[in-house]
Amino acid sequence: MAVSKHGNDELKPLWQKKIVGLALGEKSLLAAEVVAGDKLHVNRLAEMIYPEGVTPAQPAELGRALGAFLRQQGFSARLAVVGIPVKWIIVKPKELPLADAATQVNMLRLQAEAEFSTELKDLIYDFADEGESGAARSVLLMATLRKYVEGASALCQAAHVRAAAVMPSTLALGEATGKTLAKHVLVLAVNSGGSELSAQRGGVSSAIRHLRAPVPAAPFVSELRRVVSALPPAPTDREMVLWSDGAVDADALSQELGLRIRRGDWPALGVEQASQGGDGESQKYAPAVALAIAVLDRRKPSIDFLHSRLAAPRQQRMPRWARWTAIAAGAALVAIVWAWLDLNSQQSRLAQLQGQLKKLQPQIADATDFNAKVSFARNWHAGQPRYLAAIRDLTEAMPEDGQTYATSLIIREPARAAAAGANNKTADTRTLVCQLSGKTSDQQHVNVLMDRIQKSPVFSNVKLGGTQESGRSRDVSFTITFTYTPPASAQDDVGEAQRMALAKRS
């Protein structure tokens, strides 16, 4: 089901006090400017004959010509109501059951989709209704092609006026006439291009019809009689109001139809006498005047294809809290995705590094072994001969008694945490832990050796690990542990300072 591009927008309140009604026809359009005041007053009336080769099917070209025409004729209203012919619309009466207004609108929307021909594409629907909202009543369901409504909007845009509403011209004329007379009437608008009839119950339209042109008279009267007889029954005092430029004689038509027929006048529309024209030719402008009245007098016309009540409801805008929630959720999702991608990237990098490390393991093992050998050899280097110095000083401490001799000597670096004091920065690089094992003739010679080692300034923490007599020879085996700290020299101090400076830089 096609809908109006304006959706369910209500016609905004009109602060303008002047409006122009434009009643479109096949060969011309009627324009009427109505001004609101204590009473509605018709200010301007004019008929525009379409330029050669231009019709309402070319709304942009026709609109530009209309804009120039309105300025030339002195029209100053910037707001317009556009009336379309009845032949452009499809009308079907519908009965609404007792229900709330929203339910009734939904019912009409569904019936419109089901009842109108599926061959008629791109339709816009609305309904004419003046009854009590929600009450059981009859309404007129109407449809027109979207191109007519959009063409009317484009026409106004090109003419530099704003379209306030688009509705059938005959509907506006019939409702204005019926409302003013406050009784059941038939309203007939006759012009050279054709005629249109509407049936009114007070201010409510119960039927509208398109009729042929009034000339020749016989077919016109015959068709009018047939249409009137097919209308719903009405009170016997119903009469017809004729709006014409004088081409149809009211008295003769009354005799043909058997109805009371009166010629329309401006009081029947609730407006003052027009400033131009009289009760003759000027009466043909009644549809254009009624279009302007539909907005000025009622603020919202009963039918407006530009703001259809049967258009699909506009989707509700997302509330602000929901938008912020969606934004926060989107940001959180982006953060999660980014974190997941970053984690995958880091895991891939870690796996790559682990693979490289595994390939380097043989080289690392070779380097570690080489570093251990170099570190061991460095301790025997001439620049810092701590191991040789320890053997030398221990040799000097050994007694020359021909009884005492060494069987083994173990020299090692001390544990870093145990050998280094809080303020002793050289203990790690100078001090050595030694274990001397040997034999002598008796315990007394062991004591002599212990005493000589303890008296040497380069040895400290001298401890006897134990003694043991060895077999028939009665030799005494002994084990002595001690700490060796070589004496500081100028060369050692320079070397140590260089090593400390290098350690700080690294």
C-alpha cells in the first residue's frame, strides 16, 4: 500500500490570515484568494488558462507559469490549498463499527489495501469523516495516485507558494455549502470541462460523483437524474445548490429532475461578496474559494492527501537513552574485538619468539659453556692471579718439617650473598673459599699448621674440618677450610675501578 510521503504528520497550525485556493481542471485552473478577519472575505478571483502544451502532468512548467500569473493578478498569499478533480480519485463508502479511533483507522487501512484494485499502484488513501471519533458511522474512503499529490506539491513549489493541503475540490465545496445551510443538500458544480456532484448531510459528505459536461444538455440531464436516484434516501425537503457560470438554467434543470434547485451565492459559503465579479460568472470560482475556506475556517480539512490519516504510522524515533545505550554497547563491542585481535596478535608473536628461542637453544648452550670456561680461565690471568696467589700464600704457610704435606686443594668463588657484606663491594671479586686436605705425622703437627694459617693476614675463617689416623702408619689425615683474601695493590685497585665503571654503564 502506497502512502503519502508526509506520513501521519498533522497539518501544522496556520498563522497566515490569507490563503489561495487552486482548483485544478483539465484546461484551466481557478484561483481564489481568501482573507480571514471578522468574516471571511474573497480578495482575488482569477482563471488561468494553461499555456499551449502544458498540463498538470508537467507540474514544474505549469508552476512557473502559475507563479507569474499570480503575481500579475495581484495575489499575495504564500500558502495554497490545491484541489484535484473527482475523476482523479476513487471513492468507496465504508461502515465503521463502534471502536476507538486508532482501531477504526487501522480497519480502514486494511480495507483500503483489500478493496482497491491491485492494478492501481502507488495509491494514497484518506477518508472523509465529520462524525464522532470512535462512534459507529459511515465514512467515504478515497484514494488517488501518488503522482497527483506529488505533482500538486511540485506545482506550488515552482510557483513559490507552500502547499498546505491537497483535497478534492468538490468535497471542499460541498462541505462548505452544507455546513453553512445546515441541511441535507446536493451540491452541483458545473463547468465547461465537466460537472461534479456531492451529497451532504449537514457538513458531512455522503457521496461525490464526476459527471459529463453540461453540453449537450440531454445526456447531461439523463446522467444527473440517474446519479441522483442512486444516492441514499434523504428527507423530502432536500434541495440542490447549483454553482455555475450561467451555462445551466436552474429553473429548467429543476423541472427535469423534480428537485428544488437554487443558484449558489457567496453567503452560502459563509464569505462576503467578492470584490470582483458578480453573482453570474464569478460563481464558477466557488470550488477555489471553498478550498481556501477548508483551511482558514476549519484549520484541518476533512480529507488531505498531503497529510493522510491512513498513511503507515511513522516509526518512533529511538529515545535518547536508547541511543546512548546503543553507542556504549557498540563501543564495548569494538573494544572487545580490538582486545581479541590484539591478544591473537600477541599470542602469534609469542609463538614466533618461542620458535626462534628453540632454534637458538644449541647456540645458547655452546655460549654458556664457553662463558664458563672463559670465566674460569680469567681467574688465572696475570692481571689478577688470585688462584695462584692463594696457592703461593698457602705454600708459605706450610711448615717445612718434612712431615706435613697436602693431598688436595679446592678453591672456589664464594656464594654472593654470603661473601658480600652490606658495604663490602670487593668481596665478590677478590675473596676465595678454600679447602685444604693433607696428612702429617701426628695431631701436634696439625695444630702447628692451623696456627701458621691463622697468623697469615690473607687467611680468615680458619676452621678444622676434622682429623683421622690412617692405618698402621699412624699418619693423621686432616681437612682445613678457610677464606682467602689477597692483599690489595695499586694495579688491583685500578682494575677494580674499571670493572665497577663498566658494570654501571651496562
